[in-house]
Amino acid sequence: MDFRNYTLLALPNKLIRPIPNQPLLAKVGTFTIALFLFFASFSLGAQESDVQAGKKLFNANCAACHKLNKKAVGPALKGVSAKYDREWLYSWIKNSAAMIKDGDPQAVAVWEEYNKVAMNAFPLLSNTDIDNILAYTDYTPPAVVATAGTQQAVAPAAGSGSNNNLILAALALVFVMLVVMLLLVQRTLKRIAIASGVDVAPPAKVQRPPIWQVIVKNQFLIFIMVVGFLLSSAYFVYGYLMQIGIDQGYAPVQPIHYSHKIHSGANQIECKYCHSSARVSKHSGIPSLNVCMNCHKNIAEYNGEEDLDNGYTKEFYTKEIKKLYKAVGWDEDQQAYTGDSQPVKWVRIHNLPDFVYFNHAQHVQVGGVQCQTCHGPVEEMEIMYQHSSLTMGWCINCHRETNVKVEDNEYYAKIHEELSKKYGVEKLTVAQMGGLECGKCHY
């Protein structure tokens, strides 16, 4: 047998019989590459799945105290799997207090480094769950590289702009040509008329008296004009005076930008979480910065949606959070208050006259009036503004049209029974309960 056209495939500790060089070797090579690519793609998909699962577990269990790239209540977790032994991490995450109690040197060192605050125990997390979390902390997303397709996507936009300029230039040229043609036609027609003996001279103008002389001589017109002037002046003066103190649409710039759209809208934070005094007080109150720090101790950077058209980028929101830290005296690196705080001079938006009495608790807590009834769609406002006019007429119309929520409301139980007998109705408006009496709202 001639072995010159055959070759040997050597594998570890094994010798495969001779196979033909050309077709069979190509098939084997192709199959091997395909098999390698299959397993590679499978392993990459599995890794991506581990990262996604780890991200969910991280956000649910770790994000309250840890960040990836920055120290928070606990250490930064980026690359923590390379710093500590994997088995040690399993034990530490599941029950750190027990390791500290047993005197584990590494556990005690970490405990003392972070002000002797033990980490919460997570006994329900399996080793696989912890592996997924560590895969997420070790994961580095691939860099985004600009491709030729991106450049091609931009090119048509530039081309369309140049095409628009060409169209405008062509239209301007056509317009100029039409004007020139009309002038030439006019001059030609004038020559023809002169040659035919037609008089093309303009008619003589009749001398008319000025319009002011006509008006002065007509006493009826003078009377009508004076009456119209007085009525229109009274109308505009009345309209101007009625707008005094009405600031509907007022949207001042605040020293720290606060987006109700992000907090009340995207994150669905209850209004009374920040404006807690609205439940029990006349005023809704401006939240203390400590209320802000309940969340922003661990939210130092903005990672939500951006509004690039209006300049609200992630960098913009992150800078506003830094202003909050400066005002409360929060040291982000040391995760502690420095005591060097500064007052924030908020600009008041909704302001009623001193002689008007309005009680938030009476409307919000007892009456069950939604905040949006007076303040508008707050959850959609990037910049807070005065939505309603807050005039006396606006309040009276609301009292006339709004039914009081008396069902299952002990506050109105006796009043509802008596007034229902008086008016013979099941639904009572605020006006029927005395909501139009002057003394209810004015001192």
C-alpha cells in the first residue's frame, strides 16, 4: 500500500489510522472548526446569561450597600473575585458574622476596615448564584467601535441637506427669471400702445382732504371713537388688574435641579414620601435634604434615560447630585458626613395671599383629593411649574363641582346623614357642605 498520499493525525496518547490528505482532511478540518465555533458560541452565551443573572441578583441583594467601581457603605466589588479566594467568598457572603466570631483573620480585617459593620447574611444564595454575581462584577462590556455602517447612515443626512439647498437655489433662479420676463412684457406692451396712439399717461389725481379733517368735521364719528376708546381702555385695565398675583405657568430655576418626572414618574415615588407634612399639616412643606439622602447615599450617579434635546444628560444629573452632597456635607469617598453643610435657597412656586386659608391635610388626607388635581401632571414635569391659576374663582368652581368622598369616611358619617336629609341627595358637593362661606377660606 502506498502511504505517500496519506497522512497521520496524532492526538494525545492515540494514533489514528492513515486518512487521505485531500478531501477527507478538508472535511475533518471543517467539522472541527464548526464544532469549535459551536462550543465557543455556547460558552459565550452561557457567560452572557451568567452576567445577566448576576446583575439581577446584584441589584436585588448587593446594590443597597455596594457599587461596582466606587466605595459605598461597603467596598467596591469590581474584581473582588481576584482579590479573595472563591471558597472564602462563599462563606463570607452566606454568613460573615459567623466568620468574624470564629476569628477568621481576613474576615476580621474587612470588618475592622469598614467601621466594624458586619455584612448582611445571605444564606439562601447558592454557590451558583454567587458565581453569577461575581461574573457580573468581573464583566467588562466590549468597547463600542464605530463601523462603516454608522458612517453610511450619517452620509444620506448630509446629502439631503445639500439637495435641499440646490432646490432652494433653483426656485430662487426661477423667481428672478419670472420677474425679468414680466418687466420685459410690460415694456413691450407700453411701446405697442404708444405706437397705436393710445394714451398711457396715468390719470390726474383728485385732491382729497386729509382723513383727520374729515373726522374732525364729523361729530358723530368723534363721539363713536371716544366711547370706543373708553370702553376698550376699561377692558384692558380690568384685565391687567385681574392678573395681579396670578402666577400660572411660573417655573423658576432652582439652585439644585430636581426632576419630578424622574422621581414621581419613572421611579413612582409617592408624593407624600417627600411632602410628608401634607398628611397632618396646613402646609405640604419642603422636604429636608436628609429625605433626599435616604436614597442618594447610594445613588451617586444617574443611569436613567436622557433628554439630549433639552440638555438633560447623565452628566448633568450627576452634577446636580454632587450639589446635594455639597449642601449636606457628605464625603462620598469616606461615606460620612463632614458637618460642613450649606443651606439651599429653594424658590417657592405656589404661594397664596396671607388672607387665604388652605389646609393640605383637610384636602389630601380627609377629602382624598389627588395632588394632581391642583398641581397638574407632576409626574410629567421635568421642571416644576404652577399648573393652576389658584384664583378665588378657580377654588369656588372646584367646590361647586366636586363631590365629597363620604363613603367609608368616618369623618363625614354624621354630616353626610344630616345633609342628605336636608338636600335629599346621596352625593354632596363641597358647596352644599358650606364650602362657599367666606369664613371658610378667609380670616
